[in-house]
Amino acid sequence: MNIAMLGSGFIGRFYADSLQGYRSKDKIVSIYSRKTESARKFATDYRVATATTNMEEAIARPEVDVVCISLPNHLHEEAVMLCVKHRKAVICTKPLGRNATEAQRMMEAVEQADIFNGYLEDLVYTPKFIKAYESVKSGALGRILWAKSRETHPGPHSDWFWDIEQAGGGAILDLGCHCVEIARTYIGKDIKPVEVMCWADTQVKPIEAEDHAIGLVKYENGAIGQFEVSWTFRGGLDLRDEVMGSEGTIWINGFLRTGFEMFTSGKGANYVAEKAESNSGWVFPVGDELNELGYNHMFADMFNAMESKQQPRETFYDGYVVNAILDAAYKSARTKQWEPVQLDVWRGRTGVTKDSHLDSYDDDHYLVKEEVTHYGARKWILKNKKTGKIIERVDA
Ligand SMILES: NC(=O)c1ccc[n+]([C@@H]2O[C@H](COP(=O)([O-])OP(=O)(O)OC[C@H]3O[C@@H](n4cnc5c(N)ncnc54)[C@H](O)[C@@H]3O)[C@@H](O)[C@H]2O)c1
């Protein structure tokens, strides 16, 4: 694939490292950046043939197969519309829009133009997530009841994130978009998110947006997604998932504790990992950031899908659903009420009821719990189906 990269900053460079290093057959052929020197530097670092400060020029080049949007949030829509104008396949970083209205416009435009569209939600492509999700799909956790995802760090690296107009929001939008899509994928992307309750506050930073929030997303089948986000967390980049099902549990620490711990006095200190706050003392490096953060598997899925004329796992539609959930979270944080998720476009199932939680033990009883005690007794706690009385049966 010949790629036009829009944006030469933090994520543009992570993407470029992954794009040109992993499948080995993809090449960035044009780079757009706001400043000439940044575009030129990126072109030199990644051996890109053309560098420009004109976004449309970067997109329209005939050799470009796909456009990768790595721009600040307020520029995503403009970039997508230029891809539609020039009928170029487009993959866009997260969040898709600053809100669901923007995201819906982008989704409808690419779908009407019938161009390939991919939503670059890397955290559902991490090796740990992929393995965990396979277990969930195979039924190893039973019914998914609660899926929590946490992303917290000490705050973003560029000015525009801190400006609510350009960014569209604070930690909820910037980090919550990851958490919401992670929980939604565990619970089932065909299950409708119905309402959201969210607490948000600006606890530390001198900004208009929230720097800390916690939210609950209720799904039609009764499952709960939970997100925890912060731009004020000290100690690095904390990425964790917890999934609880009727038959099992998964805990994942995606970044801060990967099993790699190092002590250094600081002599010869270097980059440790994204958002690491220290490079001396005990530090927690990450073996292969591109892989641990999902970029490699994400681009493999995107480009394999494009080549085989299929949809990738994450499309603009997913970006739109995420934006709609986050819009409800913002509303709830203001009203302090559960707020409905407004989805004008819904392509999953509807009317999915809560599965029965009644597990029969025999004709007369439901099973509440079975346990072997420390003194060797086997116990069954049972509920009579007719009377409702709770009893225990003990096999000593
Ligand atoms: N894990 C992830 O998926 C992930 C991580 C970080 C950022 N992002 C997303 O990537 C996008 C870019 O974020 P970033 O961290 O690379 O930002 P950044 O500030 O490091 O880079 C932004 C790039 O956009 C260019 N640009 C063009 N017009 C601009 C303008 N008006 N203001 C500022 N920059 C302008 C800059 O030149 C720069 O190359 C955002 O949508 C962000 O949410 C995703």
C-alpha cells in the first residue's frame, strides 16, 4: 500500500514505525504537516518522497492508495471530506469525531462514496486483548457481566489536546474512547449500549475540560461497561482491563506492569516507555511498544481487509458508536443522571433481553452456590423454586 500520512507528530511517528516496519510492503509516499520543517524532517526520517504543508495535495497524489489521518481531533472531519472528494481509502486515528454529530457525518460521507474506512482503535488489537477476546468468544468466561477498562496518565504531550475547542473534550474523549471500545468489544459489538452514568471533574489542571472521570455504560442485555480515565494520574501510562463473566474472570495489565522491571541509577538514562515519568530508580520498560499497543496487528487487519475487499474489525461505524456513548457520558456528568445513548444509526441487534440467571440444581431447586470448605465439606446452597426458601445441603 502507498500511504499518505497526515500529521507528523506523536502518533504519526508511532504509526510510521509500525507501517514501514511490520508488513514490510507498505510505504508512506507523501506526508502532510502544518510546518515545512516538520514535514521535511518526517520525510527524511521515514524516506518519504513528497512532503507538503498542503493537506489536499498530500491526499490527491495519484500514487496514494490510502490516507492515514494522524491529526488533531478538530481536523479529522476536514481530512475525511478531502479523502471522499478524491475517493481515497481512509483510516483515521481515535477519536473519530469530537462528538457523534461529526462522526456521523464522516461515516455517512465515506459510506455514500463507497470508500474503504478504518477506525484506528489500536487497543483492541494488542496481543493480550486479542488472546483475552478469543477466550471470551469461546465462552471461557460465560456471559459477560461487567467489563472495565482503565487508561490513566499524567496528561497529553501537545498544546491542542488542552484546548477544548480543538480537542472536543478532555480525558473522557481522549482516553475514554479506548476504554469504551474495549468494554464494548468484550460485551459484544452487536449489543446496544443504552444509557450512561458518568462522574467527571477538573481536579488538577488549569483547563476547561475534565481531567478525571469514571463512567458506567449500560448495555441492553444488562451487561455493564466501566471506564476510568485520568490526565492527572502520576506514575506512567496505566492500561488495565478487567472482565467478569458468569464462568470466569480476566485481568490484564497492558503497559505499566508487563513483567519487565529494571533499576537504574540514571546513568545513561534513556526513553523508558510512553508517558513514563522517570528514567531512574525502578522503571518499567515495555519490550516492544508498537506491538504491545496493538499498532502492528491493527495495520495488518486494516491492509489485509483492504486487499481482500472486506471490512476491517474497526470501521468508522465503530468510531461513531463510541462517540455517541461518550456524548451521553458528557451529558450525564452535567445532569448527574443516567443519560440515554442517542444512536440514529444502529446496526446491531435490538430487543436482547437479560439472560436468565436461574441455574437448576434439580426439579425443585435452583443452585445458588457450590463450595468445598477448608474442613472438607461439600456444600450446595439451594433455593426452592416454589417457596423461595434458601437451604443448604452438606456432604461431609
Ligand atoms: N493510541 C492512539 O491511538 C493515539 C495516541 C496519541 C494520539 N492519538 C490521536 O492522534 C491524533 C494526533 O495526535 P498526536 O498525539 O499525534 O498530536 P501531535 O500534536 O503530536 O501531532 C499533531 C500533528 O498534526 C499536525 N497539525 C496540523 N495542523 C495542526 C493544527 N492546527 N494544530 C496542531 N497540529 C496540527 C502537526 O504538525 C503534527 O504533525 C489525535 O486525534 C489523537 O487523539 C491517538
